[in-house]
Amino acid sequence: MEKFMKSNPGDPSMDFPQHFRCPISMELMKDPVTISTGVSYERRNIEKWFHVYKRRTCPATMQSIETLEMTPNHTLKRVIDAWLDSRADHKPSSSAKHDELEMILGTMDSTPFKVSSLRKLRSVLETGDDHVKEDFRKSGGVELLVRIMLQISVENHDFVSTFSTCEEALLVLHQVPFSADDEEILQLLMRPDCMRSMAIMLQRGSSEARFCAISMFQKMARADAHRWKSVAQDHGIDFFKSLTETVSDDQICAKASSSALNLLTETLESSKKSRLKAVQAGAVCTLIELLPESSNRSRCEKIMQLIKLLCECPDGRLAFIEHGLGIAAVEENAERLECGNQNWGEDLVVGFEFSPDGEGPGGNAGLWGGAEAGGADECWRRRRGAGDHQG
């Protein structure tokens, strides 16, 4: 039995009886104790409930209690041990995981321990096969997770607890596969309120939650590029600001940063309106300042490609020219990457002598010296001269 417990501690796929579970963690009890209401709990869980969270209620019944006395339930422990001995050779089956899944989903709305239940749910999905994940989807699991995540945008008195719950729901959602054929799921995930909740996770979440938020956005974009294009455009400047901030956090969360860079590229390549939103979110300045810090060749090339995309709109060109490091940064990196065109920054400016509508970027004739030939060239010379003077 000892060997079994070491290799399968609290195995979520084990089909153990309901009364063997701690009502708090939903895990198999190893040291059951009974409190004054007659309900048994895993000792460490109920002690935490009483002494860390300072609660004076029974978690299962929510009855007020007068005494915090706990009595070891030796009878229940012997029954659990005997059951484990009889199941030592048991191997989890799909049906066992299905039962576990149904139990967790059935109690999710009522349990005060949603974080623990969500972690168990994630474990079931991580270790389960495609049938388990399909069962989850058919049982309304995605709808349940979205409903939990929407709570983050509702004002409440316990934001920290709500945020932790929403984070866990996002981590579970990340385990669920979907494709272009899953119309109902895509429609649900791309709702403005759901997108807003995931954007909040992207802004304030842990490294893992931020990566999962970006990954979810990527899956949505690839499953339905046309709808994603519209959703991204409608989501506003804050969304693109969060994306560019995530790109810049390479040292904090490299996986999220890399994924955000790819998502930003995919989104901006397909939408001119999104480019304008990104420019307004300060993406040009952020990307220019990232170039000197980028030692990875692939990352550097993607950043330069993004700058070129953003400079295809007048406001992007204006932001590039007005940034004191713009030309020098891109030329230095073009040379370092041996792109073959070491005057990349100069060409970028001179090449924008006229915008598509025949006016200088942003209608700023003073900056460009008018729409006549040589205006952009003169602007570049002024910038280059200023840089030489400062040097």
C-alpha cells in the first residue's frame, strides 16, 4: 500500500467513493478528522480553513461552529486503507476519468473551493485522452469555464480570490482543443466580455496565465482568421498595448513574449486598422527600444518586420521618424543581421516621401517639408545631423 500511495498520491483518475474524498480538496483523505458537525476532512485542509482563513463554519454545510476541536476518524482511515489495498493493481480507465469529470463539473458551481476543483479538473484533462476532452466539451465544460472567467470583470469585495479562480479557469481552458469546425466554442470565446477577461489575465496574470492567454488568442486567430481580424480591431488600444508589453517582457516570461510577438505579427499582417491601433498603443516606440536588447536573430528579424508593417500607415511612419533612435537602431540591426541593406532605416524614411493619399504622414507638412520631392530626404538629413551632433 505504501508503494501505491507514493506512486499515485491523490490520483484524480481513481474512482474512489465520494465519502473517501475531503470536501475541501476533493482528494482522497490520508489523515481524516471529524469536526463538530459530523463531517470528516483531510486534517491539513480543515486546519488551514480554521487557522489560516480564520473561518468558523463547516465548509461542507456552512453551519456555524462553536468549537474547532477535531477528532481523528480512525474507522474511516482503516476503511480507506483497506480499499486502497484491494485496488493496488488498479489502472485508471477512461470511464473512471469520465466519472471524475462529471463529479467535478457537477459540484463546481456550489463548492466554495473552486481553485482546488479547477486544479483537479486541469489534472484530469492533462492526463486524459481525446475522449475525456470531448466529454468535457459535450458536458458544457467550456461554458462553465467562461462563466467563471467573466467574474473578473465584475466588481466584488474579494478581487484577489476571484482573480485566482479566473486564472485557474483559464489554465483549464488552455487544455481544451478546438478548431474552425467548433463554431459554438469560437463564438463563445470571441465574445467581447470573454476577450476582456482574457485580456485582464494578459495584463495582470502570472507568467503561466499570460502565456495561456496569448496561446488562446493564437488558437482563435488560426481557427477563424476572418472573425479574429474583426475582434482584434474592435478590442481597442489597450489590447495592443498589452500585447506589446508582453513582447517586451522577454526576461520575465520568454514563452509568452515569443508567442505575443508571433500573434502581433499575424494580426498586423492581415489588418491595416489593427496596425493603426497598435501605433496608437505605442508599439513603434516599444519595438524600436527592444532592438538593441534583442540578441536572438529570429526575434530581431520579427521585430524589424513589425516596424515595417507599422510604418505602412502614416501615423506609424511619423512615430518612427520622431523617435530619436529609430533610424540608427534599425540600421545597426540590419548590419548585424547581414540583411544586405545596411541603409534600411534611411530607405524606410526616404521611401515614404509620399503617403498613399498624396500627403505627408498624418498631414504634417512641416515635418516632411511638404509633399514635394525631397521632403522626406530632408527630414532624414535633419535627424541624421542631429544624431551626429549629439555624438
